Amino acid sequence: AINRIGADDADPRDFMSTSQLDPEQCCADIQACIETISDPDLRRLLELVFEDERITSAFKQAPAAKSIHHDCLGGLIEHTLSVTRLVDMLAGHYETVNRDLVLAGAILHDIGKIQELSYERGFDYTDEGRLIGHIVLGMELITDTIRRLPDFPAKKAMLIKHMILSHHGQLEFGSPKRPKIPEALLLSYADDLDAKMFDFTQFIKKEQRP
């Protein structure tokens, strides 16, 4: 016999690939990172973004890509946490890098993917994803959030937006701008490194299966 069930009665994790990490723990780790940011403007921006339950819920479930790196449920938050940890390690090595700024950029760089990708019954692009893309969607989300913060410094708003717009590193990779500040450059390399290392790791695991 075959019975039709509603979407709310099925766990998508039974049918789609999922992250090896617990998204709730990843979210807690990102929140702990936010608490270490000393710049009150950047910390409040991050807090306000993740106070929205719709954003947080989608952030914990969404994949980071349709079919490339971290293409699994929970892949977005796994990738974001990994990039955040990478830039945190590297920020202290370069005296020109503002740790608070690069951490904020790392946490927010792919936030637009919660609108770019659909993952209810499989991984695909939304209409917004196809026509606008996660870089611009992410910048729009941050711009809207900053409008709700009175007296948010215009220069900091410009810098955080630049990091989102430039995090793919090259124009031909989809970034409207190339990195022009140390924090943006560090973020773009950490983002690319994490994506490539994930792919290598998955390939090795696949080849090692009996």
C-alpha cells in the first residue's frame, strides 16, 4: 500500500544528504563567536540578524550550494562556522587585519543563500537565486538590517557590504567587486579554501569506501 503524507509529517533528513555536524551546535558556536566581537556596532548588527527566527531557522537548514561544496542540509552553517574559525586563526597573524570586521564578514558572507537555494524536496535555485544571486541578496538583507540600527556608522556599513560583495574574489567568479581591504582579501581566500578542502575531503572519503 502507498499512503500520501504531508510535508510536515516527513523529515527531509531521511531523504537528502545532511551535514556531519549538529546544526544546533554550529549555531551555538557562531553565537559564541559573536559574543567575542568587541565592536558594539558590528556585534549588534550580528545579534539583530540572528534574532530573526526565520533567518536562524533557514540558516541552520540550508545547503551551501546546489551541487558543489557543502551541498547538504546544514551545509551552509557548517561552511560558515568553518570559514569563521579560519579567519579568526589568521586575523591574529596579520596586524593590518581588523578581527571584529573580518569575523562579522565571515559570519554574514553567505547569508543570502537562505534565499538563493530551496531545499524542501531537493536542492535547487529559487527564482531569486537565479535572477539575483546570494551576494546581492545578502547585501540587501544586511542593508535592511542596518536601517533598523540608529546611528550605525556609514563607514562600517560600507566595509561590511564590501566584504559581502567581494567574497568570491574575482569578477569572473560572480563578485561585483574584487577585495580592496585586507579583511575582504582574507575572507575571500578562507571561503575558497574551505570550499576546496571540503571537496577534497569528500572525494577521499568516497574513494576509501569498500
